[in-house]
Amino acid sequence: MASLLYVGVRPELDAATAERASFRIGLGVPSEQLDRIDLVSSPLPDDAFDRYAGFVIGGSPFNVTDAAKSSMQLRVERDLERIAARALDGATAAFFTCYGIGVVTRLLGGEVTTDHPEEATATWIRTTPAGLDDPLFGPSGASFTAFTAHKEGSTTTPPGATLLAVGDVCPVQAYRAGGRLYATQFHPEPSPRDFADRMVFYRTTGYFDADAFDTVQEAVLSASVTEPAHILGRFAALALSH
């Protein structure tokens, strides 16, 4: 039985398959230890919290700030909130990324806006003093690079959360809520090759200039991005230790 669950929230299921593979490598677990569910097609099972020690939530083209949401997206957000609530209570461990940080921020009473978008690029992330004391982020040092691509974000940390990492364009890049819920605006799992391949799925969706695809992809492939995966590895150790 798998100990961790990859929660896919991408309608593009091939992109989700690749994302799950990236997460597995970053977490440092064998394939049989990372199960998968795609919330776009299946609701979160009621027994999920009995079956899994931790959850990693992938990115999505959905936005918390979307003016019109399908019934499916609304259901997805309710299921993500269920995972976040259990992690806030300490009943499980969860690592939310990209779209997921918006869901958690809203749940905590924070504000998500479209004021801090970031195109598909490698971004410098700076660890806060609290982040340097955090068991997941501290070993990564004062700064590192990570891939970003999002249309919404937050200016301030939501109530009750501890800011772990910041960026120049998007101020809130990572935080912890309680001891076992982590959320990042950046994508911690992809290698440069993974992120470049993901761009193909989202070429015309506004994350970068479609006409400059080759140039943007070349910049992604030449980036040095290694540290975020180590953060995931430390999260796996945290989740599996309970």
C-alpha cells in the first residue's frame, strides 16, 4: 500500500502523469510508495486520510481568483480544503504547490490576487529567518532557484502561517501553517527538462509569450535548479516518520 498520495489537479492528464513522476523523484520514494488520484475526474476518497501518511498537491491552470468556476473546479477546491484542514490539525502532512497555495491562503483567511504573476522562468527564492530554522527549508540555505509560472499570488502571509521564503516579483513564495502543512508558490518538483516539457501543454495559456516559446524553453533548459527537490525529500521524511 502506498504511503504518500500525489493529488493531481490538472485537466491535462498527460501533464499530470509527468508531474507525478517529477514528484516521485523529488520525494525520493519508489513508485509503489507514491499513489495517485486526479481530482478532476475522481473525488477524494473518504478513507484517504486512513490510507496515506502524506499528500503532495500538484499545480493546475485553475486559479482561486477565477470569476467563473465549473462544478468540477468547485469540488476540487473543496477536496483540497479537506486535505489542508486535516494537515492544519496535525492529522496528516501536506505539501501544496502553485494553485494549491491559493486554496490554502483563502482557507486561512488570506487574500489571493492577480497582482503578482510570474511567467515561466527560473526565479531566485530567498529564505526568511524563520525559513532558515525550518526543518524542510533551512538546509537549503539563504537562497536558491526554483521554477515559477502562475497568474495569481499573495502580498502577505495568511493569518496563522509562518513565512518561509520570498521573491522579488511574488512576495509570498512559501509558508508553513502548523507543523505539517507546507505551501509553495513555486514548483518544487520539476527539473529543467521536466519544466521545459510541461511548457508544451501550456504554450497558449498565457504563462509566457507563445511566439517566444523556443527562447523561453531554451532559458529554462539552461537554468540550474536543484534545491527545491531536496525540500520535497525532507517533506517525505517528515510525512513518513509519523
